[in-house]
Amino acid sequence: MSEASDVIIVYCTVPDADTGQRIARHLVEYGLAACVNLLPGVTSTYRWQDQVETETEALLMIKARSAGYAQLESAIRSQHPYELPEIIAVPVSDGLGEYLDWVRTIHTTDNGVL
């Protein structure tokens, strides 16, 4: 295993797979993420505006560099239909060195990323 403090996994729920695929492609095309997994069929139960809601959503698992988090968050927010999207970054403490090195090779294209 390899030291991985500069790699993060960002979790983001989206209303459906089409929205998730659009956001995932945007993040990868602009070098904000090395890889995005789309997990459809997630059931979320949450409190919103004093009501308990249950919705079927999709979950994005975004692998990225921690140094690019602010730009990644901004890009997600600009593409996301929710008023308050779930965007949670978790540091990777360890992992397969070669994979983590690959994640570290991503770089933003800086071509109107938002």
C-alpha cells in the first residue's frame, strides 16, 4: 500500500443516471477527476424543509486529487440540478500505489471548466 493523503473520493448523489453520466463525463473530460463510478438505484431518506423524504437517486464516487477539490466542487455545483447537492470529500488513507499514482496524473484542462 502507498501513502495517499493527496487523493480523495468525493461522494455526490444525483437524481438519475443520465444526470450522473453527464456530470461524470464533464469532470473526467476537464481533468477534474481520474475516474467516476456511477451507482444507480440508491435509495436516500433525508429531512428537507421540515419533511422526511425518500427518493431513488444515483451515487457518484469520484476519484480525484485533493489539491483540485475547490474546482471540482465548483464544477459539480454548476452542473447539478439540486438546490443543495450532496458533495462530500473523503481522504484516501492508503491504497494500491500504482492506482493512486494514476489518479495523481490527472490535470485540469482549464478550458472553461464550469
